Amino acid sequence: MKIPVRSLSVCVLLASLACGAQTPAPLAPVPTTKILAIGRLKAAPTAEQRKLLGSKEVPETVKLYLAGKIDQWYSIRNDNGVVFVMNVSTVEEAHALLEALPLGQAKLMTFELIPLGPLSPLALLVREP
């Protein structure tokens, strides 16, 4: 079920107003449940590198998807890049998996790895009085 961002924002705002002028209790830290991996080629691929993409990189990436390590994948429009939503809980595990791919081994692609977790302000909506 998808909740529109505007509705979610209103709920969080109302919950914070309902708390009045009380000193807000610190929110509990949330666990990392996924890693957002934004990958970009270091340079435009050569003909040989394009061959590597088709013959090795894509099948190895599909294996990660079938193993449940990649949940979603997208291309970056107008860019030589890719975005993966990964089912791993540490940046280190994501880095190891991506560096093991052919483009990672050849040092042709770099990834920005961003830990993701539940939206912590939602705890305000279910907190006991």
C-alpha cells in the first residue's frame, strides 16, 4: 500500500502538534534494512567494455537479483548509470557484492552506497501516551 507523501507529511505534522510544547523524546534509531546503490561508469564504455557488459556484467547482476540481493534496479536516464535497491543491511556487504561484479573488478564503475531504514518519525504516530 502506498501512502501519498503529502498525506504522510500532514500526519507527521499533526502528530508533532498533538505533542504540544513538551520536550520531544529522542526518536529511537532505526535499523538499516536496505542499501541504495547509485552506480556510474567512470567513462563512456569502449566497444570491448560494452561486450563485457552484455556477456558478463548483466548475467552476474541477474544472479544477484535471483539470489534476493538486488530488490529493484533502474537505469539513470540520460546518464551512464544504474540504481539498485539492495536487500542487504550493511554498506560493507553491498560494496563487496558490487565490487565482485565484472565492472567492479575492472574498476570501471563506482557506487555511492546509502543506508536506508524505516522512517523514524512514524513512531510518533503509534507511541503510547
